[in-house]
Amino acid sequence: MKALGATRPPFDDGWATELKWDGMRLQITIADGEVRLSSGSGRNVTSNFPELHAIADAFDPEHHGTVVLDGECVVFDEGRPSFQRLQNRIHVTNPTNHLVNTYPVFFVAFDLLVLQGQDLFAIPFQDRRRLLSDSLEDGPNWRVPPYSIGDPNELLDLAKERSLEGIVCKRLDSTYRPGERHPNWVKIKVRLRQEFVVGGWLPGGGGLTGSLGSLMVGVHDPDRDDGKLIWAGAVGSGLRDSLRTQLLAELETSDVCPFLAEPDIDKVPTWVTPTMVVEVEFGLWEEGAQLWHPTFCGVRVDRDPSDVQREPFVTTGDMG
């Protein structure tokens, strides 16, 4: 289940408010003492995060049966989740002990989907969260975060003060809707950010002449099924030299422009197969215009490129 974007939080006692964790969506399945980690796109990432395997020991197979947890995988930087630091881990299968110790991953569990082999989708969020807290004690690399009921602006102000990503508000009586983006869950971001699909790259200037200078990004149009992207602009800010080299190696060159219309730009683009998803922070993105002051945040291996669209927003009046 995914949250809709909102410009301001709802305000009544029927909502729970929690921090939005700046990480990678992760589901953990525990069955017969074995653990499987799955990204938001369903990819098996069990070997990527060995420090989370011990979470299986927190559940008694005879008492809890098969368990599925929903949450976020994060790496902290001085007490704050850092998506940039997480980038050092999400691409690496079978990481070395040094990498694990340098960038330790934590699992923030915010929902319980299966317990004793039975799905809990129809149970209200408040009850699922209570069962989660009762079933899982905080461990060395996992925790169940608190949530508040009441004025959500207090937690939003805290997120702003500590430069966190934002908050998520969930109706206490909301059921879990797998694969849906529903107004029973809404997210309010401190900074404007969303995922985009890479459709090409532009060469840089100066020391980057002939190399990757910026990524050309776009989103899918939900009313089209041809796979073409809506042009959103180019992002070069935030790209480190080592990352530019890595991206060039991972991007697959194509002879076909993946955008609905070839962008009107001065430089000669290199088109790529639109399979890479990246997260971008920006100042403004008006309908039909390019991103204003975009900054590259990281690659999203937990996102299916075909699902990437302009994120919809809901107004407080639509929440019910």
C-alpha cells in the first residue's frame, strides 16, 4: 500500500501520524525460521542486508507462524535517515563486513501484514500496529517506531526542524490495500521529491566533456500504454564523479528516444533504455514545464519503472 501526496495534513483524531523514513521500502517474510527480504518492486534482496536476518529469531515459529512485516530499510547519519548513505548498500549483494559496519542498515517496521500464516489486510491499521508492537521487540537493527494521534503539525514541525523527509498520516481504521495508492494514507513532504525514469543523458562541459553531465528524466502518462515518457528535465546537481562512472556502466544505450516528444535542447543526447528509476528533489514542477532546481538523490532499485508517474495529490477535504 502506498500513500498519496498531500499539501497539508488532515486534522482530526481519526488519524495516526508518523515520520516518513528516507529509505527503501522493504517487506520481510519469516517462515520456519527462515527470512526473505523483498524490495518494493518484489526483488529478492535477502543477501543485501545480512544484519537483518536475525529478526527471524524475534519470532517463535510455533507461536507466530508465518509473519510478513512491512517497513522501510534505512541508514542513519548522526541520528537522521540518509538516502545518500543508503546508496552504498542497496546495490550490493553479499556485502563485506567492512561495508556492513560502515553503513549499517536498520529496518523500521510500520505494519504487520501476516501473522500465524493469516493475512491481516482487513484489520484496521490501529489494530495491526498494536499486534506489531506486541509481537516484535526492538532489536539491534530493527525497531517499531511510535506514532501520534492529534495535531499532525507538531510532528511536521519536528521534521522541518531536523531536516527530515516529512510525515505520513494514516487513518486509524484503514485497511491495508496491497499495491494501491489510497487517500487513507497521505504523505506530506518537507521537500519536494519523487521518482523519475531515466531516458537519456547529456554530456557535461569542462572536465566532464564527453562524459555524463546530467540525466534526462521523465514519468509515464497513466493514460498511455506505449511506455513513452513525459519529459521532466535534466538533473546534474548531486551527481558525484564516481557515480557518473557507475551510471554510464549501468545505463543501456538505445537508438530510440523514449520520450513522447524529443526534448528541445542544445546538447546532443544519448538515449537509454528506460529501466532505471532515480529519486530527485526539486524546487518546483509546474504542469507542462521542466523541473526547477532539481537535485539527484539516488537510484531506486525498489521501484518498477512502469509504475513511475507524476505523484497525485489529495486535498484535506478529499480525505475520509
